[in-house]
Amino acid sequence: MVVMKMKFPFEKRVKLAQGLWLLSWCATVAGATTFTLGCILKTELRRRAEVMDNQDIHIVPNTLMIVGLASLGINYFASKICQDALDAGRFPRWKNFLKPYFAISCFFTVLMLLAVIMSYAMKGSLESSLKVGLRNGIRFYKDTDTPGRCFQKQNIDRLQMEFQCCGNNDFRDWFEVQWISNRYLDFSSKEVKDRIKSNVDGRYLLDGVPFSCCNPSSPRPCIQYQLTNNSAHYNYDYQTEELNIYLRGCREALVNYYMGLMNTIGAGVLSIFLLQGSVLVSLRLLQTAMEAVAGKENTEIETEGYLLEKGVKDTIMEYLDPVLKFLLLKNQVEEGTAAATSTTAATPAPT
């Protein structure tokens, strides 16, 4: 069953080739834009690598950069094919090139769509990565003298100030870790000794947060210590008053930031995907319309173009069959080699 069969008079073929040439160059620019968007997202993710537990989310920018570069090559050749389509004598030289060209083009176009889907679907992976990464960042906040963790305090402080957040889930996360180094504790002080003794693990815990949690928009001077002690501060109620520190957790802030960025990029890449799909569909129609002119003396006759000569399923199998046969043949060769090796090993040596 022929899919999208259309008639193409000579004038219509010329207009299709000219319009497609312009469209292919627009798609080339769009491909460069896709690559740039991938680089921007990659850079933003690398900036916060110290608070991410894994690099799974990097599959999105990596895919965008790959399909962006591939799109440059695909649309460059599309423009060359369109130029030669205006001359019936030059177009046949592309005949053997077009079948693998369409296979590769469709693969990278589908990959572009997958990148769009992943940009919306990776929220869970991003959130779990940030949950573990931020928890470790807070735990190692005090280790300014430990190699490999020297800049952890600086990174967390900058993060909390830039994104106006505090802790992992919220500011109470700082109550559960010792974030002041022993180097800055006076162990001769009774208060310090009592706090350490009151903790099973011997850690110096307090109901306070680092200075970077302070909200400069608050009219009251920042209260960052004894947050849960109402009697320690004048006219203060921990339960009812809005505290003058950031209440939002950094995980929520970072997830909202990165998902907003990826969703925006995803919407842009989706429009580029539609443009790329239009180029391939139009090029396929032009190809089939021009093939009917091959070998004819009158190249200005009306021809028919189509998207698929067979059904979708049959077309997919036509492309997959050579691949499957190659893999099957390779498997048979490997099995034969293994069998020959085992037979040689089992044969006793002549005495």
C-alpha cells in the first residue's frame, strides 16, 4: 500500500526543490541551535556536579549535542540533493546514497524526539541524584581541611545564596549534622562539652544554620542560632513567626530550576524536530517524483511521488532485514569458530 501518493507536474517539482533547499538550510541553523542548547544544558549541569550523586541526567544534553551535529550533516546533504533535483541529468548519482541516507536521518530524527521526551521524563532521576548529592554536601560542609572537600563549604554557601534555599529538604537538615569543624570549637567550654556528650555519636549538633541561609529581605537581623529556642530571642516565636532564613530546600529549588530549563529546551527542540521531519518527508517526495523521470527523454512530464512504497511495517522490515541477517551470520560464524576451537582442544596430540 503506497503512503501519501501525490502528483507532481514539472513546475511543482521545481518549486518543491527550491522550497526544500531553503527549508534544509533553515534546518541546518536549527541543528546548530540544538547543539548549542545541549552545550548550555551540559554547562549548567556541570556547574552543580558537586551536589549530584550521579551523571544520569547528562544523557539529555549529550543526546542533544549528538543529534545537533548529525542534523548539520543531514541537512547539508539535503540541500545538495535539492540542487541536483533541478537537473534531471545530475540527480541519478544520488540513487545509491539515498536509501542509507534516509535510514540514518530517520534514526537521528527519532533520537531527537527521544531527547525531548527525556527532558520531561528525567525529573525523578534528577531529584534522587540531588537528594543524595546535597545530603553529602551538607555532611562534608565542615571538612575545609580535607583534600577533595576543601571547596564544599564554599560551593554550598554559594548555592544557598544564589538559589535562596537552605538545606536539602529544608533548614532543619542542618540540625542533624555537625557543620562546624572541630578546629573552631573550644573544647574547654562547658557548653561545647555538654553538647558533644548529649549526642550518641559525639557530634556537636545545634539548632542553627550557616550564614548563607539568611534571607536579606527580612527586616529583622538574621537569627541563625537557637532557632527553636523562643526564650533566646526577644519577641520571637519559632512555631508561628515566619523565620528570617530561607524556608525552601535546595533540592526543590534546583529541581525547579533544571526542569524549567529542560522543559524550555524540550519545547524548542520539539519544534526543530517538526522542522527536521518536514525536510525528510519533502525530500522523500522529491526523490520518488524525480526517480520517475530517470531515463525519459522528456524530463518535464508529470510524475507521481510518495512517502512509502509499501506499508509502514513492511518498510521497517525492509531496512531491518539486512541488519538481522548480518547479525545472524556473525553469530553463526562465532559459534562455528568456538566449535572448531573446542574440537581442536579435545583432539589428543599424536605420540
